[in-house]
Amino acid sequence: MNDTELAGTWAALEPTTAQRRRMQARVQWWLDAHGSSLISEWLGLLKINPIVSLSLATAAAGLLLIATPLSWVAFSVL
């Protein structure tokens, strides 16, 4: 690898201020266009397959209820 190739690679890894602003604007645009809340995602999942969604939500709530007291015990022992 010569100095020219190294400079080109470094330029790709370190964008200029204008390039950073452009990338940030594109990322922000994408997030705004595709942004959704967690509740709307869960409701969308319920529309697709309600039985599996409710079972997964129940399992997650159960694990949360079980894990919290177990973590208290684990931290008290340590």
C-alpha cells in the first residue's frame, strides 16, 4: 500500500464536516420516516399473529416478574 492509497482509505474513514452533516441528515430523515413507538410495533405484531404475540408478551412479563426478585437475591449474596 502506498501513500496515495493510504490517504484515500483514511479519507473514507474520516469524513469531512459537510459529509458528516449530509450523513446525519440522511440518518435523521430515515429515522423520522420509519420511526414508530414500541407500542405500535407490538400492536402491529398482534395484528399479524395474535396467539404467538400474546404468548410472547406473557412469557416476557413472567420472566420480568421472576428475574427481578432473583436479581435481588443474587445482588444481596454478592
